Amino acid sequence: MLHDLFNTSVQHALDLVGIFVFAISGALLAVRKNFDVFGIAVFAEVTALGGGLFRDIVIGAVPPAAFTDLGYFITPLIAAALVFFLHPEVERIQAGVNVFDAAGLGLFCVTGTTKAYDYGLGLTASAVMGLATAVGGGVLRDVLANETPSLVRWDRDLYAVPAVVGATMVALFIRFDLLSTTTGCVAALTCFVLRLLALRFHWRASRAWNRRSSAVSTDE
Amino acid sequence: MLHDLFNTSVQHALDLVGIFVFAISGALLAVRKNFDVFGIAVFAEVTALGGGLFRDIVIGAVPPAAFTDLGYFITPLIAAALVFFLHPEVERIQAGVNVFDAAGLGLFCVTGTTKAYDYGLGLTASAVMGLATAVGGGVLRDVLANETPSLVRWDRDLYAVPAVVGATMVALFIRFDLLSTTTGCVAALTCFVLRLLALRFHWRASRAWNRRSSAVSTDE
Amino acid sequence: MLHDLFNTSVQHALDLVGIFVFAISGALLAVRKNFDVFGIAVFAEVTALGGGLFRDIVIGAVPPAAFTDLGYFITPLIAAALVFFLHPEVERIQAGVNVFDAAGLGLFCVTGTTKAYDYGLGLTASAVMGLATAVGGGVLRDVLANETPSLVRWDRDLYAVPAVVGATMVALFIRFDLLSTTTGCVAALTCFVLRLLALRFHWRASRAWNRRSSAVSTDE
């Protein structure tokens, strides 16, 4: 299987790390929105597992990994418990959370792309699935919190573009038969570093050409 | 089949009751939000069938029951028509709606858990699916209505916890080979009674530890 | 295959036209909401492909057509690029966009219904799927943009009803064995013309009976 790109136990450990840090970000949003302890757990689960769940449903890998691996389910609960008791401390280490979140982004765009390719999708579709895996949980988190997804807001540092780059690199590696543990790590690292640079230098994407006003019109 | 836990025709009748009362709650929200008659029908359908639809897609039971049983589709339309013509009366009997809604919650968490187990999920995953079946329609209703899901709001009486208890009881009954019509009813009743007690005594879940302010911050 | 109702290459071309115009409407909303260039692309994709993606997941046609046909993926990107550079011009031709959007609505409700029937759904369920295919992308667009779906707002011209009529016609044609390229086109045209008439004469659906106040209550 192609998505056994990394040593299985290494990949599983990395998956759990990615799930854990995404869960932290979901739980923190729930605390900020003043949700109760159950809401914190729900947001941890949804943010951590939403992207992979969407990918597995689309590619037909049902029941999804999120429901067949108990570790995937329990890890977000641990993150939720940590945030529940320690949230002022967790917010203080937001910079650290950002680093882990960037690591999760890099990892998920690589594993998402390879798993989709394994299930028979084309290279472009696989890269899109890799992107969806990496950013899907965050979008679901924002939709449930009744907020505009930070993914598409122009006033947020680049988040999706690093994942696009990482997923595209993996697709190209597959295309030219170069995918290995090493090149997979290179793609994940590229995404990771790009995201950190975007945070550090506040890289942002352009809005529409000739956008003169920053006023948001909600009329149609 | 394990999920033929109850006599088939009894279970079907109970399913339709659960669907009907969930549809009432969706239609009432649509009236409150000032949606048109089509919106009322959409909200009745989505609230009643959303949880089961999500469950069936995740466990791979496609096409979902919502699309193969005509009664499942027509029942919410009847609820929508009732609300359309009689909504002041329906709101007046909100207490009655709450009782039926609690009954639906109890029933759906039991049937959701058993159906998921039937499709090969583990016990924990099955209980999670039972919970998702019971609360999924309400979450979808709130997301479509552009509101924060009442599921996660700390200022609402406990809703998910009774479903968690009911689904967990079913999983434990399966684990110890004790699941029968009787024990299934006990689990549904436990969920039902817990929900009514939560409504009666305004049981609420705790927010995060040391949460000092009730102000909601939307900054990130 | 029944859904090869039209000549395959003709249907594919019509599909791409429908996808293109739906993508334009998604991209324009993203510009209005002040999203960045990535957000514009995401909204173009989601609006154009969301309805078909939902249909394919529900009927078990995975991986969905949106991920197996590269043209389906690239067309929205072209629409997004056009809107990015030319959005004042595109808004000026909003009337033209509305006409194309109505054409997409008519086409998608026909192809959605026939594809669902092909995958074994009953006639009523197939018509519902046809409706969901036609309006699903727009609903997803509005949910992601954190707006109340215009589908259910009483102050918008009829949008779903024309699609309901078109999908029902197709189901009846199938029932009486009358479905052909000609009758399929008649159904699509009926939906198309009804939508244009609704826009021209501001047809709107009724709100709930005896709705006395236009105030929106968000209490529960």
C-alpha cells in the first residue's frame, strides 16, 4: 500500500501528534466561545478528525479510520481535558501550539494525498484531497462555531497555501515515481516551514483585483 | 441482524415518532427565523433525518434509510404542514414537544448504536455513532439556521449527556451480551428520563475550569 | 445507463456550463465577503461541485465525479480567475449570470434525478436528490460564508420550487416510461423558465400562516 509511506508505527505516532495539536486548537476555540465541557470535547474531536473523516467518506474508505482506531478517538479527549483544566496556560503557549499545528498541517497534507491516491483517485484529485484532509477539520470547527472559516479570510496569515504546496509536491513525487519516506518528509517539512514563515512574516493572500474598499457587503 | 432489536414494525413506528417530533422542532425554528414555507419543509426534513443520514454515510449504509423508506421522507412533511398552519398552537405545547423530543433522543441513541455495531464498528465507535444519530439533526438544523449549535452552548440544559449515557449503556449491554428488547428499552428510557430531569431542574454542564468572565471573545 | 439521457459529450458540455455559472456565483460572493484569492477559488469549487458531491456520497457513487473528472475541477478555477480579475464587470452582467445560473439549476435537477434513479433510489428519493444536486452547492456556499442560506429566506425570489418542479417532471417521465432526450430537455427548460419568471416577477413563497410580525426571534 502506497500510503504505508512511512514505517507504520512511526506514521501512527505522527498521526496522533497531528490529531492532538488540531484538537488543542479546537478545544481552545470552544473555551473562547464559552462552550461547556461537552462542547470543548466536541470541538476537539471535530477539529482533529473532521478532515480525515471527509476524505475517507469521499474516497469510499468507510467506516473511516476515525471510527476504527480507538486512539484516534481518545487522543482529542485527552487534549480537551488538558484545555479544560489548563486553558490559560495553553493559551500562553499559543506560539507552541502554532508550531505543532503547522506540523499537523504538513503531515496531514502528505498522508491525505497518498491515501487518496491509494484509493484510486488521480494525481490532481489526490492533491486536492490532501489539502482537504489538512484544512477540513479547521473549516468544520469554524462552521460549527458560527464563524467565517479563517481559511478564506484575507486578514489571516497563509494557511492553505503551504498545504497546497505540500500536497502538490507529493503528487509530483508520485507522478515521477520518487515518493519515499525521505521525499514524503521533504514535502511535509516544506509545508511546515512555509506555514511558520507565513506566521512569522504575516504573509497574506491578495484579495480580488482592484478591491477598493474593505467594507464587507452582504447584499446580493 | 442485531439492530432488529425491537420487533420490526414496532421499531419502525417508534422511528417515525422520533422523526416526527424532531421535524416539529426543526419546523418551529424555521418559523421563528421567518423562513418561507419551503424553508419550513427543508428544516423539518434536515432536523429529522440529518443524524441518521450522517450515520448511514459514515458506516457505509448507502443509500441511507432516509432515501429508501418513503415514510421517513413524508413524515417530516406532515410535521411541516402542521407547523405551517398551527404554529402558535404548537409553540404553546412546547412542553409536550420537549417530551417527544426527549423520547426521540432516547430512541435514536439506541437504534443508532445498534445499527453502527451491526455494520462492524467497535463498541466505542458504535456508541459515538449512536450519539451522533441522536444529536446530528439538531446540529445540522442550527448550522443551517446560522446559529451556534445549542448542543455546545453552556446556557442550555443538558442534551447530549443523556444520549451519551443511553448509547454507552447499549454498548455495555452488547459487550456483556445482555442486549434485548427489554434492556434496549431500559437504555432509551434512561436517556429519556435524564433529559426530562435536565429540563426540569435546568442541569447544565460546566464551562472550562477557572472561566472568570462570561464575555465571549471572538479574537484568535 | 439511464443517466446517459443526453448524448454523452453534449451532457458533459452542459455539465461544465452549469458548473461554470455556479462557480461564478460562488466566486462573486467570496469577493463581496472580502475573502482572499484562495477563498475565491474555494467558494467557486464548493458552489459548483457541492451539490453533485453530496448526491454522489449519498447514492454511493464514490469517488464522486467531482474527483474523477479533471474538467469538473478546473472549470471552477477558470471562473474564479475571471472573477478575480474582472469582478466589477462580472457584477455588471449579474442579469446574465442569473440566466446561466437558472440554466444550471434546470440541468442539474434533471441529471441529478436520473443519476440517483440509476443508482437504485426510488422515484421520490430520486427527485429529492435531483433537487439537492441543484441547490446543494448554493446552500454549502452560504453556510461557509456564515450566512443564512438564501434558499430558505422568504425575502428571496423562488429558487427551489422551479427545481422541485423539474425534478418531479423527470420522476414522472421515468414512472411512465417517457424519459428521453426531448422530455428531459422539457423538464430542464420548465425549471429554467420558472426560475426566470420568478426573478422577473419577484415570486416568493409564503411564510407560516398568520405570521404577524416580520421580526426574527432567535430565542428558543
